[in-house]
Amino acid sequence: MKDKLLLLGVLKQSEMHGYQLYDFIEQNLASCTTLKKPSAYFLLSKMEQEGLVQVVEQRIGNRPPRKVYRLTQAGERLFQQLLQENLSQFTPTVFPGDIGIAFLDQIPIEQGVRLLRKRLQKMQVHLAHLETIPPHRGSASLLIKHQIQHLHNEIQWLREVIADLQEAGNLPQAQKDNEFSHQDSSSN
Amino acid sequence: MKDKLLLLGVLKQSEMHGYQLYDFIEQNLASCTTLKKPSAYFLLSKMEQEGLVQVVEQRIGNRPPRKVYRLTQAGERLFQQLLQENLSQFTPTVFPGDIGIAFLDQIPIEQGVRLLRKRLQKMQVHLAHLETIPPHRGSASLLIKHQIQHLHNEIQWLREVIADLQEAGNLPQAQKDNEFSHQDSSSN
DNA sequence: TTCTGAATAGTCAAGATTGAATATTCGAAA
DNA sequence: TTTCGAATATTCAATCTTGACTATTCAGAA
């Protein structure tokens, strides 16, 4: 349903044809979704059947006709509804990268440290890239700020994981397959 | 591919039948994936065809026979490979909740604030829940710490968004459809 | 013993997603 | 003016996902 909201929202701002729409999303909203081209077309034709968008064949110059999508009133209404749901709901973030973390104890510690450092470096490169993006106007700047803040946090967390791992590696005993059952004795 | 790694990893620790596997993932690894039951079964039978797991019909008491999955050597090898890839790669986090943020300027500010406060509250409830989970041993504790730290960060970010929004609402002029084109005059 | 609900174990058809391919136009170099 | 690569616009077959359902067993209540 979330990609439907996305398409409706973009179309609300201005009517577009499929490719343009997909391109806009890829450029500006990649941090919200991973919608691929064929999925966008699939959703658009479904939304046409549902009467949410209206399709007009448009011909510019002697280019082949393109299907231009425009929001209908039903589409507007659904947009408002989905927007309100999206804003008020919360869905816990899923981290596929944590799968590897969960199985860290299946490889030698030094190898784990080496691989995670590689990951860390990629994160730093990505952060540097994000920080070069000039501030947009409007809500787009919020999205970028979000990504940057989040990435800072992720980098910090990963550094901690690596440090824990190394610490466990330096204790010279009792590590065959439960390498880091560290548990700081603070708190409680 | 990531769910394959997940299944291989769990099966490496101990052989299991489908339901047990799915249940274990749901209980312990929900923060890494959203794999559903039928997908788990689908993947398992595919992995059987690929020779990554070996299936044995097992009969306990007079229960109906169950298919018990065990890792093959090829499965072990693929696990090691996928694990190394997962640990060394980095994939930017996607935030479906940011779709709504991107369209915040399509609704009145007070409504936006109200809806986001609802979201904020759900996040706080979820955080409180995470913090009641007793510390596991081993890498699982890393995953929980990750979720908690991340959620703290998300809450802080959302508070900032709400504050920005309210601030924009208090400027009494020039807001019809570009409600918060705030842009701190610093930097540049 | 019969019933009921919970837990266990799995399946299926319908729908969604995607890598890869197709088809056209444009611009510019050869 | 032919050709080649890039940009535009879309489609398709194959694969993957999922809500909803089925079927069995078990434990305890009636």
C-alpha cells in the first residue's frame, strides 16, 4: 500500500507519464522505497482499473504516444487517507545487515572484524556522499537529514560492535564457538 | 538472498523442520527480516532442489511425519560465502515512514502535528517494550541493542520534525501550500 | 468419551515483483 | 546518410510472496 501512496502523492503534485514518475521517485524518494520500474507500471495500471488515476494518451511531436497519468477525485481521497495512516503509524525498521551480525560467532573473530571494517568504510563513504547534497527546499531536506542522522548512528553502533568483538578476541581463553558472550556488569 | 543466509544460518546451528524454523526466526530474528511462513517453506524446497539442504522424513510417536532439514556441505559453503558478503556489504536503510513526511505539505500543519504525535507515541511504547527484554547471551543482545539505539535516534528525529513543523505553523504569513520551506540561514 | 481450543505443520491459488528484453527517438560522429 | 550509443517508455515471463485455508495432534473440560 505504501507505494500506492507514493505514486498518488507524486501524481498529485503534477501529472506525469510512467517513466517520468519512476525517474522522479528514483531521484528524489529512493530513501523511502525501492519501487522498481515494472512495479510502478503494474501499480499504475491497477490504479487505473480502480479509478484512482485517469490515463490520457498524449503525443508530443512525432514521439510515440505516452500514457499520462492524472489523479482522479477518488485518487485524491485515497491519497489523503493513506497519508494520514502513514503519518500516524509506526513500523519497526528491519535491518537485513543484522543477519550477518547474528551469525558472527560462526567465523573467526579477526575475519569478522575485517569484514565489518569493510562495511564501516562503505558507510563512511556513503555518509560523505550524503553530506555533499545541497539542502533542498521543503520536506525533501527532512528526508536527507534523516538519512544523515541515521547513518551517523549506524556508524557509531558498528564501531561498538567491532570494539566488542575485538575485546572478546583479546581474552585468550574459552572461545571455541561462543566467542562473545560479553555482558557488561554495569547497570541492572 | 538474505533470507537464504538466514535459513542456512539457523539450520547450521541445529537441524529443524519447517515450522520450528519459521517459529525460531519469528521469535528471535524478526528485526532482520519479515520472512513469512509460506516463503520459508518455498525457500526450503528450493534449497533442497539446489542441494543446499537435505530433507529427512522423521516420525516421532504417532505424529504425522515431518520434514527435517539439515545443512549439506554445499549449504555450509554457501552459508560462509553469503555470511561474508552480508558482513562486508552496506545497504542504505529504507524508511517507508518517510513517504508521509515527504508529503507533509499536503495537509494542514496542526493535523500533521497531531498525526506525527500519534506515531511518536507508538514509538515510545515500542521502545519501552524493547527495554523490558532481558539481555540475551551472544550476538542476539547486539541486535536488541541495535534496535534500541536506533529507536532512540528515530524518536529524537521525529521530535525535531514536529518542532520544525510547529515553528512553521507559528509564522503567521505566506503558507498556503509550501508550509515549511524553513531553511536555516546558517551554512552556505 | 466427546468436544473444544490451542499448538503444530504445511499447502495453495492469487497476486506482486523483477531481471531482462523490446521498441522507438534523438543527437552527433563518421 | 548511415550508424551507434544514450535516453525514453514499456512489457513479459519467471520467480517470489502471502492471506487464507487445511489437517492433525494434544490437553483438558464437560
